[in-house]
Amino acid sequence: MGHDVVVVGGGPAGAACAYWLASAGWDVLMVERKSYPREKTCGDGLTPRAVRQLTDMGVGGELAGHHRFDGLRSIAFGRELELRWPDHPDFPPYGYVVPRSELDRMVAERAVKAGATLWQQTEALEPVRQAGLVRGALVRRRQGTSAGPEGSTQEVRARYLVVADGANSRFGRALGTSRDRAHPQGMAIRGYFVSPRHAEPWIESHLDVRDRDGNVLPGYGWIFPVGDGRVNVGVGLLSTFHRWKAVNTSQLMEAFVDHAPRSWEISADTSCGPPTGGRLPMSFSVGPTTGPTHVVVGDAAGAINPFNGEGIAYAYETGRMAAAAVAEALSADDGLALQAYDARLQATYGLYYKVARAFVRLIGRPELMRVLVSTGMHSRTLMEWVLRIMANLLRPDELGPAEAAYRAVAALARLAPDPAFA
């Protein structure tokens, strides 16, 4: 058959899945369309959830060489709150800012050290099927090998396949995945700027992003210190805003930079290059996430958290969950074991993402967002609780109140019904 598993995509979800499978002794081939290091549109912030996963994969030592931050500085409507990451039995009280060009290389190298095979500059073109089941991929390698000259195609076969090719996921669509348009998605754009405040111990979130006419929009802006002389600056917008398609994100980014606190000293003159952007599928809006011989992970499954736009932690987590299900299927020689992956996703994220969908539906109405944010910014206690919810860092003893919060938010959301809440 060839390999035990082929992983299509070498980003956070794919590399994590490859690492855990290879660590368990399985024969894993990971194919990555580009070569490391490569740029990705991302805020580069690693929350405590992401740090936990990276530490579990043995990357903690390398993380320590990058910029560490202690919490979030939240700014809106003339008020400012510095909120430390909470104490939690499972997650550390700190995060890191690591450019994706470095982060993805680090995790891919860990997968290789664990025993995975990595083919860079290799594009997965289409699934290979046998008796109606996915049994590998047709790939094109941009570098010549003993299997063929540069640009030639070849089949790589495996017992199971993991789809991890990101938000656009052409390979996933070839297997029948599609996005549920009742679910929210985001748009984000980011760039790097030189700044004297590049080593601050806080990442900064602005909850009153405005367009050029001064209108508050349902989204947020960020300034994340990278620690190497640069800051990562960007804005994100939600599709629950009824005019979101008419928003020019490049102009929104320019307006945010123009109105950022002057002490950051960011401007067109300190820009390190043109910004990059993309769309963010959220709340597991893409499915199905399993087939008889394949699973879909990370951004390819729409795993991004609607509360805060975080995708990296959920990519690592879903990659790890998928690895466990695939390993069970391999051990039992039974593809039905892959269904455990869907069950684990529902058990881990089901209620939480329902809350998130209801919440982003509410803040898609600018007048409601303004009231909610203004109210929150007058209470440190409330905002500390909101931070724990939005970063998915509630302690086990707080899950009961979270369910009560869901019921309250869902009741409000019924003022603007959404089939995604069903």
C-alpha cells in the first residue's frame, strides 16, 4: 500500500498530525506545496492553548527564544485594560509571538525528527481512489527526484489520508467538503512595522475599529510585538456585519494604522512591506470532516475560533485528535474508528462554538457591539471573564456559568435568527 498515512499540507494542523502519528511509530508522508520558511497571513500570536500543544510536541525550548507576552491590553472608546492570562490547571499563564515563517518550520522539523517523511515543494493535485476509497494522492514535485524529473507527477499511496491544506482547501473540495454559509467567517489583513515598542509584554487588541468615516465596525484591530524590532499589525472583520462585502480591508488597515496610538510609531514609513490578507472559515463550518479513509483538520475544516479569530491552537488540537483516531483505525484495521474524531470534535467544541456563533451574530450589529464593548470596558472583572471565554481558557469549575452564558446569548441572538444556532 505504500505509507500508513499521507498528510496533505505542512501547516500547523498537518505537521501536528504528522508528529503525533510518527511518534506512535506509523509511516507518515507529509507533502507541503511550498518550502520552509514561507509566509502566512497570521497575527503570529500563540495563546496559552497553543503553547500547551507546542510544549507537548517538544517545541517549548525553541519557543523560549521568541517574544513572550503576559496577557492582553484591550483598548476601546477611550478606555484601556491590561488583562493577564488566567491561572489554569492545563495551560500556562503566558503566550508567545512567533512569525509563522519560523513557527511552521519548527513544527515540521519536529515531525521529521519523530520519524515522518517530508516532501517540500510538492503539490497534492487530486485524490487517488481504489474501490471507491481514498488511498493516497497524485502529487507534483517541483524538484526532480529518482521517481521522475522536475514537474512530473506520481501517485503516493497510503491506508489513510489527512486533509490539512488550509482555508482554501482545494484537496478537501475534491473530496466533497464545502462551507456551511450559515456559519460566520472572517476577513483579516496584516503587515509588519518597525516599532520602538516591539518588546512589550502585552499584545494589544482594539475593539473599536472604525472605517474612514469614523463608523465602528464589528471586528478588531491588533498590534502584536514580535520582539525583533517589529510589530505585527492587522485588522479582522466578521461576515455577520451586513455590509462586510463592501468593506475594503486595505483601506480599513490604513485607517487603523493612521489612528493607532502614536507611541507605537507605526506608519507607511515604518512598514516592512505590503500587507497580506485572507478569509477565515470559522466554527467548523466546513465538512464533512471524516470519510471512510480520510479526515479533515485545522483551517481546512473551518476550525477557527469565532470569538477571537485564533486558528493555530485549534489546528494543533484537531491535528492531534485526528492522529489519535487515525492511529486507532490503523491498529484496528477498521476505518470506522475515524468516527471517533467527529465525536471528539463535538464533545470538545460543540457548546463553545455555539456560544461563539451566537455572540458574533450579536456583534455583527454595530450598535449592539458598541453597547456591549462599552459596558465591558468599565468592568475589569467582567473583561477578565470575557477574556477567559474568548480565549477558551475557562477552568473546569467555570463551565456551568458558561452554559448559562450560552443560554443568555442565544436568547438575545433570537432577535436576529440564524440557522447556525439550531
